[in-house]
Amino acid sequence: MILVRAPLRISFVGGGTDLPEFYRKHAGRVISATIDKFVYVLINPTPLVDKFTVKYQKTEIVDHPSELEHTRLRAALLDLGIVDSGIEVGSFADLPARTGLGSSSSFSVALVRGLHAYLDRSLSKAEAAEAASRLEIELVKEPIGKQDQYAASFGGFNVFQFNPDDSVEILPVLLDYQMRSRLEDHLLLFYTGITRLASSVLGEQRTRIGEHFGTYREMAESVPEFSRRVLDGDLEGMARMLHEGWLRKKTLASGVSSSLIDSLYETGLSAGAWGGKILGAGGGGCLLLLAPQPGHGAVRSAMADLARHSGLAGFKEIGVRFVQSGTDIVYNNQHRRSRPE
């Protein structure tokens, strides 16, 4: 049995510049941090049962991986040639999917790490990130970039630079404990209860990159300044940049925001938050706010009141802390044996 754990992430500024339509013409940059919420993938060989059993929100039991409905699992098993002997794969998570915290890519990184371990192979952090990116972008044809796979694989607080030659540079943001705790204590993260597929937003976004190329360039070039503000502990300056980035992001595709999301965000600002953004591709998921600590109660109350009056039954606050860990194999009792190459 093999158990793999991958963290979720908060992306601050630069999101979208990791799309190849942009970074192959101008270096893309994203700054993000992994949090103490995880996706888990469990892989268990079933040598006496020649079936492929997959357990996630539903359970599938098939004779061959090609019959699986789960797109990432089907593609990964077929690509790695795991087709002849039975296997169970289960997926669990601390938070639901479609939150804007990168859970799909965290799953993909955990999956490729686990399946390579099943084949008695090891992957470096960079290899796991690239393998997960290939799985999602090339094999499954998701219209996404590579920031989430790298964030999940490496873990920690980082700037990722995506170069025109497809290479990726990882630049750690080295916060001391006091600065990290201070930032954590000023963050408010709310799950809106509104869900959406990231691909539904990113598909339109990718087709309009040429139209908005200057905006993407501004987003990429804002990352070094945001990193400096993080290191300086300039929380209000960070919040202003989050707000500016959110305003830019809303111009990139029609599904990034909605009247209800705008109302939630404006309510948070009116109650005292300095700034923030919807995480991920937009259209729903989690809302991040930076606010002075004495005002957190007022922000929470105002947001909860609006959510209740708007019928958002799933709305709730999520407490988070940053973590340094990336994707790890936390348990592996498998014996080496012959596997398909």
C-alpha cells in the first residue's frame, strides 16, 4: 500500500501568466504558498483480483483502465502501462473540489508520485510537477497552466517563473516564523459555496490572451514587487496589490466574476478588509481577504449575513496556516517486483 499527500495552495498574484500562450512569448510569474489542507491518494495492489477499482466521489470497478470515467486516472494508468494487474486507487481531501485552491493538480501530482512508486520508480519534485502537468495538459487536454502542479510538488512560499523555453525557475520566498505568522493572522479565507469548473473559465481566457497580452504582462511583472512587500511585512501594500490584480483578472474572461461574487467582495471591503481576490480561475470557490486583525469580527459578520440572505448554504470560513511540505509519500510498504516498463 502507498499513501501520498499533496498540499493545496493560495495563489496571490500572477495567476494566468503560467499559460503557454503567454509565457512562450514573455516569461510568466506566479507567487503562491501551500497551506495545511491536503489531497491524499491511496494506491493498493490487488494481485488476486484483476480489476481496477477507483474510489473518489463515486466508485468505479472495471476490467481495464480504458473503461474508467475518471479522466486523470484513466490517462495516467494507460500512459504508464498499468493495464494487466489489479489495483485500487482511492482519493480523499480535506476540502471539496472546485474551491480555487488547486486541488485537481494536487491530486495529479500525488497520483503520478504514487503510480511511479507502484512501479518502483522515484521522481524528483521537478519531475513530478512536469509529469502532472503533462498528464493534465497534454493527455487530458485541460486548458490550464503549470503553477498548481509546481506549487503542490515543491511546497512552501515561492515565486515560480515560467520561461519561453518551457523551463521553470523556483525562487523561494524566505519568510521567518514571525513574519509568516503575522501574515497568517491577517488572512481571512471564505468558501463561497459557489462552484465552477476551472476549465470553463480558462478555456475562454486562453483564447483571448492575445487580446489582453498587456494585462498579462503587468500581472507577471507585479510578482517581484509583491514578493518584496511580503518580505517587508507590508500587509496593506500586499492587499492593495491583490485588489489591483483582481480588477485586472476580471477583464480577462466573462466567467471570472459575477454580481454575487462582486457583492461578497465589496461587502468584505466595506466591513474593513484592505483587499483580496477570488482564488483560482474565478467564477466561484474561495474568497481571500487581507484585513486588520481588530476588524476580523466585523468582516466575518458582514460576509455571513450576505451569504445567508443570498442563499449560500455552503458558505463558511476556512482557517489556514502555511506549510513548507510539498507532495510526499507518507507510507509505502510495497515490495519491489517486476512491473511493466
